[in-house]
Amino acid sequence: MDTVAERILQLRVENDSLKVAVKLGRPELDESGENWKCQYEVSFGQERRYTYIHGLDSMQALQLAMTTLDAELERGAKMRGGELFHLDEPFVSILEAGGFGR
């Protein structure tokens, strides 16, 4: 993946914490050559998940990847019974932190 952005979060669960790494890839044309895709990767400790999100153009693929990333982080934190933090503050959203709103 050609990573263009990365953020390290912390998942706090009771008296423990887990490193959560988030990477966003550069949008690229898909195999058809007509549409775009954007890869992202989320790692909760050693557990890693990545996928491609498709869009009609590079901006849409990037925006959809960021929106999906928010849902993935929220689901991952909920599954593990914890809360995400960034720079010691509760983490809300990739999009909100970027000024885009949700």
C-alpha cells in the first residue's frame, strides 16, 4: 500500500491498553481503469484488517474510505469493550478530527 496518512490511537480497556494503528492509502485506478479505489488498514495490536473502498473518482474513494474507517474503528472498540483515545483525548472520528464533520 502507498500510505498517504497514518494515525496511532490507543484502545483503553479497564486497566490495559492496546495500540491501534490506522493507515490510509493513496487512491488509485481500479482494474477497469474507469473507477477508483482507496485502501485502508486497521491494526488492533497484532490483529490486522485491510480492504479497498471503491468510488467514481479519487476524491469519492478517499472520502468513503475515511467514513468506512470511522465505522471500522467504532466497531473494533465496541467488540473489545474499550474506548479509543488519540493524544490522551477521547477519539471521535477521523473525519471530525480533519474538520470535515460526520
